[in-house]
Amino acid sequence: MRLKFYEKKDDHLIERYTITKEQLRYTMSPKESIELVQQDKNRHAVLVIDEDRLVTFFVLHEKEGVTPYSSNEQAILIRAFSTDFYEQGKGYAKTALQLLPDFILEHFPTINELVLGVNSPNTAAQSLYKKCGFVDEGRLAKGFRGEIKVMSYSLIKSNS
């Protein structure tokens, strides 16, 4: 399994990606997300590929994208995180989040924190993020579908 930045030649993978109405209660579709990525140089679409299949998708948003969630100028926001409906329950989201710190350090060497917002009712996602090392610091923000919990993951290696 690998993470890669979206390129135009990946459109066929995006076309085959299945996202349900239920999932869209909490996230944005890859197609909609890519439209925003193409208009904003601080947004980067990331594809999680297993063999030749797109299994998970998310966007990394730098600079002003992080502002509603963190005052850390070296943070990056994970947004529009989803797993293809037919690939759910296979551990892809968890593996993607485990691969993400090294991917960030390679492509964004100045970033020292991952930040995300998760809808308060979406307890399954909150549980997944906690298992992957994200911390709920008790901050809340206003999302486009109500209140969201802000969670973060430090990329600063402790010397312990």
C-alpha cells in the first residue's frame, strides 16, 4: 500500500471510487475535493493505493486551511478523509494514517503537526484517529455540518 499525490492521469481511479450518502454526511467526495485542490495551491489531494485500486482518499491543506483548527503555522490539516465504501473495514484508513507521518516528513519537511476536524457524532472516526495516535485536546470548531472536534498528531520526535 502506498500514498501518492493526485495527478490528472488518476481520474479513472476517482471515477471508480464509491462514496455513499451516509459517508457524505461527514466528508466531501474526492471529485469535489479535487475541484477545490485545482483552485488552491495550498491543498494537496492524496490517494491511498493498494495494488491498482484507490482505497482511501484525503486532502492535505496548508497555511490558511489550518487556521480555524490550530494556531501552529507548521501544522497541516487533513480534510475530506474517506475510504471507498467497498473497501471499508479492511484496515486501509488505519494503515493510511500510520503511513502519513513519514509521507509528511518527506514532502513537507517544515510541518510538525497533523490536525483534523471530526464531526462530534462520528464516533467511529474519532476512535480510529485515537488508535492512530491523534489526541483530542478538547478544542471544538464549527464545521460545515455542525460542531467538530479538533484532533492533532505531533510529528516532533521525543527524545525519551
